[in-house]
Amino acid sequence: MTTRRFLQLDVFAPRPGTGNPLAVVLDADGLDDAAMQAIARWTRLPETTFIFAPTQPGSSYGIRMFAPQKEVPFAGHPSVGSAHAVLETGGASAVDGQLVQDGIAGQLPLQISERDGIRTIAIRTPRASVAEVVSANDPRLQPAILGWPLGELPPALMDGGRRWWVVEVANEAALRALSPDWDAIATLAEATGAMGVFAYARSTGDGYQLVVRAFVGNGRRFEDAASGAANAVLAAWLDERNALPGSDKRYTASQGREVGHDALLELHIDAHGDVWSGGQVQTVIRGTIDW
């Protein structure tokens, strides 16, 4: 066994207990695939990340991401949380306000910003594309959204590494009141190679412009507390349709209240059309792991 530094974080969280939990194993050199998968299975968190010394020019660190069942090529909240962990433990320093993580999805930059003593981290996500635009009566989709009061934009299947159906609901109250048909969502996900349905509605709430819910039907059936990658896919769709909230291509999304969380995610589209997904991170546990 080797003793390695270990952090447990709350990602996209303005305060502890509101975001999406993440375990981070620092000093991961020497761990093989089987050991990393076993640790991720043992933590029982949505994802566990492993931080390695950088091997590529320009990288701040290497990263691997594992869900309890399998390795994940890319996900938003593990990326943002891992950058926070590296900064907090002195593993790397931002250069010109950026870190660069190197993983299966390649080298991806993260922007580090601080205002009034509060640090925000955002990842430039892999570029998403529109796979399909359909009507609400599409026979694959219709059973999963039966009875939902829909918004103005048509449903779409977006591909950002992981595929999501994005569906606009008429208003925030209707979205928050939804009770998903998990069998129908799982059938849809399996038939289309998607994660599930990412539902969203516009909001006039204080502090956010969109409210979102992520119904995962691929494998385990659950509602995600806060997904940086899914929110980035939605931002790409809204940008494609010239339907982003506000006027400066920046907005905040509320996610997770329906499953006991209260995450806030900050999205923006840069001048090159790339989507950045981020927010605050809270350190909850500092320690070591023997494995």
C-alpha cells in the first residue's frame, strides 16, 4: 500500500452540501487501471479522479476519471474539481490565469478567476454538435416527455462526447414539478446512444437565468445533481439557435434542488464559439488514502 493525498470536494457549490461530490486522489502515479476502478467503486461517488505528473508539453497535470462502473473520458464537474484540488495542494500554479489538464479527451484549458476572495474555475469543454432536431411527437422521444408542457425550442439530440436529448419546458415551476418516467427515459437512452434527457426552462429567479434537470437513463437511472458537461451541451444548443439567456453569452444555471442539492453553474461562450462551464468548489475533506 502507498499513502496518497486525498480530497473530497463539492463542485458547483456556493457552500458545502449544495453541489456535486467528487473524490480526488493526488500522487496517483503507480496506480494501475484496476486499482483506480476499485477506488472509484469504493468511494461510491459519481466520479473519482486521479492526478498524475504532467507528461505532455504545456500540461499542468495528467488526469484520469472513473465512475464506480467504468472510466469516463470527460466530465465537467470532475475537471473543475480536480483543478481546484491541484491548486489547493500546490500541485500546479495557474499561468496567465489558466491550467491545462491532460486526459483521454486531450489537453483542455481551465480558466481561474477570483473576485472578492471567491475563486471560480471553468473548463473549456469539447465542442458539441447537433445530431438531430425533432418534433415532440418523434416516436422515440414522445413516451419520455409525455405530458410535459413544452417551451418554444424543438427537442434536439446533442453530441458533446456524451449525447443528450435537450428538451425545453414551458417554465421553471413546470420543470421543477416533473416526475420522470424512468422506463421511458431508459428506453430512449438505449435506442439513441444517449445519456438521457436534459430538461431546461427559462427563469426569472434571483441569481440564475436557467433551471435544468438531468435525467440519466443510460445504465443507472438517476437525476444528476450538477453536470458541467450536460450544461455545456445545452449552452451549445442555445447558442446554435441564438437563444442564449441575456446579451453577453454568459448565464447561470440552477440544478439539483429536486434531489436535495442547490448547485449553480456558470456558462459562457467565447469569441471562438467554445463553451466554458464552471463554478465554485468547496473542499469538504482533506486527508490521505492508503491503497
